[in-house]
Amino acid sequence: GAVVSQHPSWVICKSGTSVKIECRSLDFQATTMFWYRQFPKQSLMLMATSNEGSKATYEQGVEKDKFLINHASLTLSTLTVTSAHPEDSSFYICSASRGASGDEQFFGPGTRLTVL
Amino acid sequence: AQKITQTQPGMFVQEKEAVTLDCTYDTSDPSYGLFWYKQPSSGEMIFLIYQGSYDQQNATEGRYSLNFQKARKSANLVISASQLGDSAMYFCAMTYGGSQGNLIFGKGTKLSVKP
């Protein structure tokens, strides 16, 4: 149990376009979902936390108008990178938590974004 | 402020031997959780082991054990009987304040297992 999927696993897009990444909890209801970004050879940095049905909470320095997060249901959260630029190229990882008890986040397999 | 420190950018270990990956943490919250994750080259984060700040005994999961020394604020990961498939990045992470959202990661240690 506790499987999280992401789609797509990789995407290449042109500069200026928008890209949507989906994060799904397949076998549990995720009250809270998290979005991380990982640059090459670096650690994961939390971008934002989203709770189902409410606005996401963004970490300092993360532009909320550029990285749109929607957590419309208990099994789906989306991250849209708007007007992507080459510096947005990164590995984006989501995680999901049941939220009821315990501290474990279940991670998705990640999405590698390359902006040309 | 909360912080996770991993001082070993890279480690080598001979197959079948044990290896310890270091992790120290800093937090003023009495309630926190410590995690270790494995990230192979494919990128997915694989949960290995968890230690709660109030747990009396060191956590163990198969070949993984967490050497929790609260007074020293260290949470080292010990991998016994290393296998070639253990070659990966290893991240130490911490939640604090009783919140699941406050998960912060160390910079990671790249482990290479030699045959």
C-alpha cells in the first residue's frame, strides 16, 4: 500500500510554455501533498504544501504565480509550471501523507523537466 | 532553526561489509522524527527507516539500523552486509514540531559499493 504516482515521468518543453505535472495517491487518501524540487547533485527542497480543498502554502522564495498547485481531491494534486524557462529545468518530486497520524510521507517517482 | 547535516559527500564500502552514514541534526523542538531515504539513479525516494524522538530503542529494518544518540543529536544509518544494489544517494531527513509537513533534508551521501 501507500503508492504515489507521478505523470509524466519526464517532459521536454520549449521556453515560455506551461507544463502540468500530476501527483496521485493510488491506494490511499492523501490529506496533504508536498512538492519538492531537486537540482542535479543537490538535495530535495520543499516548494509547497497543499491540503485538499485549500490553497497551497509556499515556501519562502517560491513564486506562487509561477508554480501553480491544485489539490482538488484527496488523491490528486497538480503542479503547473507556467511560462517555463531553462532555469526551471529540474527534478520535481511529490509526496503524499495520510495526515491522520504518523509522520511518513510517501514519495512519487519524480518528474524530470527539461526546458529548452 | 532546524537543520540536517550530512558531512560525507561520498563513501565507498566493500561488498558484504558494513558501512555507517553520518547524520547530525539541530532542532529545539522536543518532538521530531528522523528518516533515512535512499535515492538510486532512477530518482525515486525510497523510505528506509524512521526514528521518533521519544523512541527508547534504536530503529531497525532488515539490514538497516539507525544509531540514535539523542544527546549528540546524531542519527547515523548503519547498513550491514552491503550489496551492490545499495549504491545510491542516501538522504537523512527530519520532521519537527509534530508536523508532517516540516520535512527537511540533508545534502546527501553518495554510497558506492565495490565488488
